[in-house]
Amino acid sequence: MTISIRELTFECIIGILDFERTAPQRVIIDTTLSYEFISDNYLDYAAVTEHIKGEMLRRRFKLIEEALASLTRTLKSEFPAISALEISITKPDILPDCRVSVTKKV
């Protein structure tokens, strides 16, 4: 089975620039999770979204790459049924003429 979570949008502290460390900015997170569905073995997508949001708010990452590494590690630990994971973090407002995203696949 595959679960896709698209456009999970909220504000958090992320970035290395001075203004990024003091004011929350909007991020958009997309993720695709694969797992084996057997009887009552399912992934609670609401819990997954809360985990992602909670980690981002709590950790206040400096780099998107650090956030992705941490999220893939904690998601696979918290939800051991995950067999494959792709997650993207987008900072839609950081540059005036584009959206910047970084993606990790495991």
C-alpha cells in the first residue's frame, strides 16, 4: 500500500539566515509512504502528519537536508511498518520568483 500526503502546510523556524532564525516561515511538505497492509496492520496518516509537523516545530532545523534526514529516521522509528519513504520540504516564499524544494528517498 502507498499513502500520499500532499501539501502539509504550516509555519516553522527553518533556515540559516538571520531572519529565518527569528521569524517562522511557511513550509510545504509532501510525502509518500509504502507499507505492507496485513489485516489490522495499517499506517495512521493523521499520526504521521502530526509527527512531521511536531518534529519540524520542535527541532527548528537550520538546513532542509538536516530536517529530511531527521524526519526519515524518526518516521521509520515511530512507524516501523514503513518500507519506503519519499519526503520533500518546500520553502515557497524564500525566493521571490520560485519555490525551493529538497527531496529525500529511502
